[in-house]
Amino acid sequence: MAAVTYELIKKDSKSKARRGRVHTPHGSIETPVFMPVGTAATVKAMRPDEVKEMGAQIILSNTYHLYLRPGHEIVREAGGLHKFMNWDRAILTDSGGFQVFSLGDLRKITEEGVEFRSHIDGSKHMLSPEKSIEVQNALGSDIIMAFDECAPYPADRGYVKNSLERTTRWLKRCKEANKNEDFQSLFGIMQGGMYQDLRYQSAMEIVDLDLPGYAIGGLSVGEPKDIMYEVLDYCVDYLPADKPRYLMGVGSPDYLFEGVERGVDMFDCVLPTRIARNGTAMTSRGRVVIKNAAHERDFTALDPECDCYTCRNYSKAYLRHLFKSNEILSSMLLTNHNLHFLINLMSNMRKAIEEDRFLEFKREFYNKYGKF
Amino acid sequence: MAAVTYELIKKDSKSKARRGRVHTPHGSIETPVFMPVGTAATVKAMRPDEVKEMGAQIILSNTYHLYLRPGHEIVREAGGLHKFMNWDRAILTDSGGFQVFSLGDLRKITEEGVEFRSHIDGSKHMLSPEKSIEVQNALGSDIIMAFDECAPYPADRGYVKNSLERTTRWLKRCKEANKNEDFQSLFGIMQGGMYQDLRYQSAMEIVDLDLPGYAIGGLSVGEPKDIMYEVLDYCVDYLPADKPRYLMGVGSPDYLFEGVERGVDMFDCVLPTRIARNGTAMTSRGRVVIKNAAHERDFTALDPECDCYTCRNYSKAYLRHLFKSNEILSSMLLTNHNLHFLINLMSNMRKAIEEDRFLEFKREFYNKYGKF
């Protein structure tokens, strides 16, 4: 049996939303779930005990970053990523593919893999399916991701077709390369851009490999939201119902709702942590830009409906002061709030599915939130 | 009775070290004590619950910074500094004097006070004894400091004498201006540079005002350590035994030991928090510069004798990785350790005084610590 398995708990009767559980070697994850991102073996500005306390069940970390710094061999010697970063719950690592493709002029793609120069010191490296899995095996994450190519938007059909077919060939090499199948589960990634038949082709090819889970890649890459939702609609249908489905790189509340409604189980995004450091909070009444003068003498909490550490103890006036003073505590408190907000939102979505009122819950939330 | 009082618990038989207790409206403080600095209403990179958990009994905050940003009236409207920053233990605020004097060309001293330009936006302001106390009254700190002039080192006798005499005149105006004597206790500050007779003169003048506590200012301003210790020796003798004695702005372990040995009760310094953000830890074996290549594969704790959150959970290799990656968690974990280290050190000093073995404890510590 695979190290990671999916258990279906309940289906919503009016949408494709589903309540499930993903079992991993580091505990079970109630789904749908949002995974905070800890790029460089740390969820930025958070102590791991805080991240646990707010109910995070799994975090994501980045192969590209850890390969370059501190180097995966050091993490291996440290006893693996869980021990290195003091996180005893589940970890998912991406493959590094997305990061090296994003390097633009600094990288060259061949059938073998991607040659690139480090964004830190310009040194030359090669990331291939085998190398990515070798690094992820050294990290020891519970879920490891296939080394894929994420086509940009827009991209012509020929490019996308070539790219998805290479992604399938690379996936086979990844599966072959995974030395720790019994405790590290490889997820395949569907590509195919905004072309329905190519999405279908990609799905059939990767599902054929009978992997423990599947991700939908190549969305939220610049396409309009309605196109993304339309593509997502049929993508989910092409994936097996008995495996977890992971939509990569989305984290704003509307994406999460629309993803869950279409049957997605897992999400990740740097959005909540990144905007926190830039002084923006997600709240039940929409986004709050803390530096705005309106908050100068506002002694109420960020979010009247939130019971996170930040909202229980601090006013907008104080948070604004911290942000304007470039205090580290500003990033700490806003990150705490934003992560708590999304984790709590997912918990409420799960409850709504259990009570078969997911679409009502979504409507209520949208009415209060306003513009996304 | 004053809002702040001193209770003597035990005197060391072989030195002037003393174990005491300072009672404040926000709890009692076991002395000798080190006060972490929270310049802008936050101990940098720390949540207040962390600062409490490690045993901090009182923190220091800065009048100059809070006057400029967010503005003391906002803190007053927030319900005072304790509530604004979510800290329910004691707070001491400095007078802003030291900061405005440090502005160099940006300030002009008159008998009235100091005219200066903000380091933030260049705007023009005036800080006087009355204004400093008005600001500190708005902040609501338990211990408020007199607006004094800290003479530089070296400084000629005439300058120092004029300066200390103005400090006394300003102290009288501060005492007059304090509207909250029943819950905010004004401490006077002794000046006089490195001149014994001037220190004596300053002490006599300020002790005459029968204030609830006294600080020794104008030390650790660039003079050699042996001169500082010599001056400190007689300064303490000029201060009343039934009031707390506070040596301003020192925080390295040797200063703390030498101060306690000479009868000082209270200390503050940005040192532990500032060097933490720069990647340096204070440990029982001396300073550790975390970025050093020697720590790349060092999977042991920062300090083998420390039981702080950082030392319990992380290796030097991980801390080095965080620091080199410019991760906020680096500042958080090293600050946590350094503050814990000093707070724990003071707790051990108190125990040593209780057991009448302060000098032995000092000797043991110095032997292990090496170079300061």
C-alpha cells in the first residue's frame, strides 16, 4: 500500500465538494485542506508551534530552495526535513520544476532536465526528474511532487502538447527514481494548459501510472478567473475519485471555494504569508490594508469574527504602528492572522460539507467578504 | 507611599551584591534584574507571551520613539502602553533624553530643553522635562525616567559640571510635572562623568529630592571598562540603600556581573536583541557567530546548557541556514535564546546571592565564557 492514501468521508449533494482524509506517515489530514508554505524550511515569520497551534496539518516546502541552500545533503544529515525544521506533521515538497522554469533566461530545458543558474550566486546546476526525486528523498517529505513543466499562459497548442508529453515521460522517470515509496508518496501533475483535450490526454497518461495522488498544475498562471474555473471543472472529472486532488499555487478565498466546489482536496499558496509581510490581512469583511490612515486610531481588532492570537490581543492601531515602524512583529502577527484565517476557513468548509450546506456557506461568505 | 518601592531580601557577605524586590503597580520584580528593551512598543522579533514565558518581569520602552510614532496621544487613547502592546507586567520608559542627545547636528540644547529634528521625517520638535513627563504620563509606564543630559566621554570637567547641574534643575521640573505620582514613579539619574566629586555632587542633589529610585547614567559611553568599574564603585555608595539602583544601557554578561557585584539592581540594553538579529548568540561558552562555516554541519544546540525554545528544538546548522537565508525566524529564534540567556543568568545570580556564593558563581561563569 502507498504511504499516502485517501479516505472519502462525505460528498456534498449539490456540488462536487467532498470531505475526506489523507493518511500520511506523519498523521492524517482532514480535507479539503490549505497547506501553508515554508519555502526555505520555515513558514516565514512563524514558529512551528504557532503553525501547529492554529491547526495546520501539513506544510509545503521547496526543493529548489533547499537544494541550493543549505543543500539537501545537509538536511539529510540533520535527519530529514521534519527534524531539521522541527515540524512533526506532514510535509509536501514541490519538485523545483516551477521555480527553475520561472528563472527565464537563467535556464535551458532539454529532454534530460533543466540546466539553470542559482538566483543566489549564479552557480550552474541541473535539475532533472532523477535529481529532483533524489533531493526530495533526502528531504524525507511525506508527499513528493513530480518534476513537471508548467506551460505559461497563453501558450499555443503545439507547445502545450509537447510540454505535457514531456511531463508524462518525466513522471515515469520520477516514479522509477523514488527510492522511498513506502514512506514518500509521489504525486503526478496534470498539465495541458487551457485545452480540454490536452488536459484529458495528460490525465489519462498520468492516471495510468496509478500514483497515490494527483495535482492539477498549470492553472492560476495568468488566465482569467472564469477560464480557470471552466478548466478546473473538467480537470477534476478526469482524476480518480479514490485519490487526493491537489490544485497547486492558489490561496485566495474565492479560489479555495471554487476549487472545493469542483472537488479539489488540497491547496497551497504563498499569498497569505506574503501579503501579511506587506501589511495586508484577509478578514471576514475582506482585505484590510493596515497602513491606511483610517486605522491610525482604530482600536478594534483586525477581524471582529476572528479568535486568533493577533485578533484577541491587538488593535488595528497597534498593527499599523508596527507595520509603519518596520517591526518584525508586524510580519509575525499578520502572518499568524492570515494563516489562521485560511485554516479556519477550510475547517468551516469541511463542516459545511459535512452538514450538506457547502453552497449556502459559500454564498454567506461571499456576501460578507465583498471584492476578492 | 510611592508607586514603586524597594524591599531588601539579602546581602552578599563578600561583595556589595544584593538580592531584592521592586514592587510596582504591575507586579513585583525580583532583583537584580535585566530588562529587555522594547523600543517601539515591541521587543523586536518577540511576541510578548514569549517574553513572559522566559521570565521577563519588566521591559523598557522608549519615549523618543513612541512620541514620534505612533504619537503618545494614540497610545493614551489605546488605554496606555501596557494595553496597546499587550504587556501586563511592569514597564519602564526612558525619557528620550539619550536619543535626542544622540541626534548630533539635528538637535540644539537650551535650558528649556532640546530642540531636534525627527530621524524619521525631519520634522521639528522640542523635548523638555515637562514634555518628556507628559509623554510618559500618556504612556502610563510604571517607572518613568527623568529627562537628563548624558555627557559624552571624554568631556572636560566644566562641561560635565554644567551638564549635571542642568540635569538636577531638569529633574526638579520633571518631579513637578509628574501628574501620576500614585502609579508612575519617577527615577532620578545621576550624572557627573568620570569625576568622583561631580558624581558625589550629582548624587547629593538628586537624592535630596527623595525619589522612589535612582539610575546611574553616563556610563558605558565609550570609556575603558576598568574606568567604568571604578566610577561605578563609588557611584553606588552615594545612592540610598532603600531605593532601587539602575545602571542604564548595559547588557553584556561581564557588565551585569560587575554591576551586581557593586550593588546595582536593574539593567537594560539592546545588546541581546540587536546582536541576535545580526546572527550572534550569547552562550555559556561565549559568543557564537552563527554564520560561521564551522556550524554548517553542526547539528548540536547553540548552547549545551540552555533549555530555551531555540536550544531545545534547533541545531546550529538550521539556525545558520535561517540566518544565511535572511529568514525572519532567524531573528526570532536567536532573540529568544539571547533574552532567555540573560534572564536565566540574572536568575542564577539571584540564587547565588541567596546562597552567599555570588563571587564563586561569577568566577565559574567567567572561566567557561572566555572572552567577552
